[in-house]
Amino acid sequence: MIIQKHFLSRLKDFGLNTYESKLWTALLSRGVSTAGELSDIANVPRSRSYDVLESLEKKGFIIMKIGKPIKYVAVTPEEVIERVKKKVKEEADSQSTMLEGLRDSEILKELTQLHNQGIDLVEPADLTGSFRGRNAFYNHLELMIKNAKKSIVLMTTTEGLKRKMEVLKGALSKAKERGVKIKIAAPLPKEMNKFASELKGFADIKNIDSIKARFCVIDEKELVFTLLDDKTVHSNYDSAVWVNSPFFATAVKKMFDTEWNAVKAGESN
């Protein structure tokens, strides 16, 4: 039985390696079969077949029939998906519980102490970084917002605003609860009126389309800004730069304030 490589590679989403994928698909095509038959069909060495089939059984992909010779029965793909989902959720819950338990642990205190000692030795100008991929700099932007103490100014595009609110709305809401002043500027066409109204619950927001830029300044100390137009770049290749520079951050904040103050209250959404 010939299985295309790209098809086998997709089965990695089920958590299977190459041999497991080959034997499982071979068994699916037969319904019931012996290890030897599956080895021949799937072109898997017989010396490995029993171990691989045992692994598939433990994962819940197949059932071993009692008797001689030993035969195997394939579990339906629909049921396999449910089993994989359940396993992934259980592992995620277990991992989350374990990580949550580290919050008050001695090891976290020691790691934090090491980090603080390291930061004390770093020149402020060295606290910079670059990110490739939208998820990467969104993660860092969320961290910046969580650490904000006084102010957050955010300028973005229309679509960028929608994306950021999906990811950052919770962090921004909590920042507002801490007393952080939040200003958001973006092009806001009429179809964005309802969306903008929701944001007013935790931020001042204005319709500004005179500048096409995506950046965020935190406490006039650090900022992250993107390098590319989000309309022309795939999210995986979107790039951003983070700098911890009060000199630069203050300058960008002043430029933001100039545009912000130029927009009358009646012109904002």
C-alpha cells in the first residue's frame, strides 16, 4: 500500500510518528490484520512492528484481539480524534496545574532572583529585541501591558486593532483597573463604531488615519513598533522591534500626542 508522504506528515497532528502513521493507515485499510501482514503492507520492519503496534494500542488507536495469531482491530478515526482531544486536554490541565504550583515555589524565587541580578548588570540600551511572526511580538506586547504602571498609547491599523483586541483585551482591561491611562488611535470607519464603543469601557479611543503606523509606548519608557505594512505581509513574517529607551519612547509619545490633540472630540469615534 502506497501512502503519499504529505498525507503521512499530516498524521503528525494526531501525535503519531512515521512508523505509527504507516501501520495505523494500513490497519484502517484492512480493518483487522496481523502484525506480519501490516508490516508487509506498510513497509515497516517486522522487528519494529510489535513495539509500534503496542504504542498505538496504548494511545487508543487500535485494539488487540485475543487469540493466535494476534490480530489487531482499527478504532474509527472519529473516535480516535475524541480520544486524542481528551488526552491533550488532560495533559494541558496537568501541565497548567503543575506550572501554577510553581508560582509560590522556591525555584521560582531563585529564578526571579537570578533574573533581577542579571538585569542589574545590563545597560538600558542593551534591553532591545526583535520579533519575527505576529504571535511573537503580540506575546511581548501583552507582557509590556501587564507591567504598565502609568500609561499605554497604542496606534495601529483598522485590522490591527481587531486582531490586538482579540489577544490583548484582557490585559488592557486589567491595566485600566490598576489606574493605567490608555489611549488607542486607529482608522475607524463607520462599520467600526460598535467595536470602538466597546473599547471605550477601558480606553480613550480616537479615529486617526493621518499616520499609518503600528506601535505601542508604555510609561514613556519602552516601546514596540512594527516594520512592515500588515496589508502586505503574512502574519508569520510580520516583524517588530522592542526598545527600552525613555529618550526614544518619550519622543514617539510626543508625536502621538500631537496627532491625538489635533483630533477634536467630535471627530473621534
